[in-house]
Amino acid sequence: MTFSTLLIFKGVFLLFVKVVSPVILTTFYTAKLGYRNKLVEPDIFKNASFDLLPPCATECHEINVCSCLSYNFKEKKCRLHEVCIPDIEDNTQQKDGWMFYLKRECPLEFENTNFNKTKPFFPGSSLTGSCKQGYKALSGKVIATCTANYQTHLSDICRLLLKDVALGKPAEQVSTFAMYGPEKAVDGIRSTTLIADEACTHTYLNETTWWRVDLLNEYYVTSVRMLNRGVDVDGQGQVWDVSDRLRNVTITIGVDKNDISTQCGFFAGPGTASELIPVDCPAFTRGRYVQISQVDSVLTLCEVDVFTVTL
């Protein structure tokens, strides 16, 4: 091969690199504004179903940032879009000679749950949601995961948060001093004066002292609140403050009256006058009966509130 022939080949090669090659690259793999072009066979688009789209649909499926693709039958090109323009809601839509195919996502429409969706919800991705007002997730949060078969799996659900379900329900206690019966802790009266208003329960001194309420239905119990006795003045003008009796209190939950042993919480105390004491139960604490117990003491409760969610 002569030297002049080599020069001719070199010139043709440089012309190909500078002129022809960019055209081919532009035709096949143009990277622009979050999408790229890819040449595909025109007869592959026989159905709008995602499973029957051409090879570029498989590529779109594998790229997490691809939210839809479009195909131009005239130019025989497919584009992968990070953000789908136009913003289509159905499976297909045509605009300016391009047929847009929306990539399938998992559903996120759940009653009583809000999800802050900032990106497409594709298989393998997860989102954290929050409960609407008046609802509660027992685990503290709701995580939605999109599965490979386009099903949405929730780690928890938002359940209706019920107010004090103990109000007016049947109550018992180990013993009753004078007229201070167990029902006074669930009568809705928020007074903390035992002597003047007869507003609280009062037991005798027992080795194991307990008070319990029957909620009449099973619930997930989220928390229990105890309203402690306040300062009293008797008929002779003597001031009584025995609020510190409320100490080392154990709260248990049970489905069966004969087995109220599921631990809700513990209050070490000592209590103070008219103190409202909240005790949170572990997640998924389930039961019908709520029992408050302490050892070697008189038990006095002015009101007991039980907060629950539906099963």
C-alpha cells in the first residue's frame, strides 16, 4: 500500500470521526434533558401493556429514574424519560408524533394514611407515611414497599384512635373502704378531693392491692392515665396529703379476667397531689381488662383513662 493511499484512508477515517460518527451517536444514544434516544424495531409496539413494550422498556424498567417512555413510529425511536412530559395519568397518550407510555407504579391510595411522594414508586422502593389526625400506627410509623408484582406492602396500618374507653365501664377492686367504690375511677368526675367530693376510690391496706376495669371489648391499649388524689380537708379542718401513697404501681392488660398479666407499664412514684400520670404501653398490647396493682399499700385513684385503637 502506497503512502498516498494511507493518507486517503486516514482522511476518510477522520471525516468519519468528525462528521459521520456524531450523527450516528446522536441518532442512537442522545443524552439530553434526562432522556435518551434508542433505535428500536417498529413492530415491537403491538400493545400498550408494559410487558409487551420493546427492549427500551426493559431498560426503562431497570433504570430507577425512568418514569415513562415514548415512541415515535415515524422516526423509529424510543425515548426514556426521567420526568414524563406531558404529565399523563393514563397508560398512553400521544403528543407531537410521540406515543407516551407511563411506567407502572405501585398504588399509594390508602385511607387514613398520608405519603409524601417525591419520586416514582417503583418495585423495590419504599416510602414512609404518617397517619391522619385521629389515627395511630401502633409501631409508630407506616412504611410502604413496592413489590416485584406491583403490590404495595404496608408495615403497619393507621387505626382509629379512641378516647377514654374506660369511662362508665364495670370496675372492681380488691376491697372497698367506706363509700369509695371502684366505679369512682371511671365516672368522669375529675375532682381529686376524696373527703369533700367523694370523688376517688379507696381500698383497705392489703398485701396486694388492685383495681381493674372491664372494657367490654378487646382493643389495642396504647396508654393508661391515672389521676392521683389531691389535698383534702376533713370536717375538723385537718389537712390530709397522702398523695405519695401512689408508688410502685404496675399496670397490666389481659384478654381473660383470670390472666391479666401482659405488662403495660410501671410507675415508681411517689405521686404528688392531683398528679395526672400517663403510662404508655408497648406496641400491640392487646386486651379487654386493665388492672392497676401495688403492694402493701392503700390504693386510691380519682380517675383512670384508657386510650386504645381498634383491632
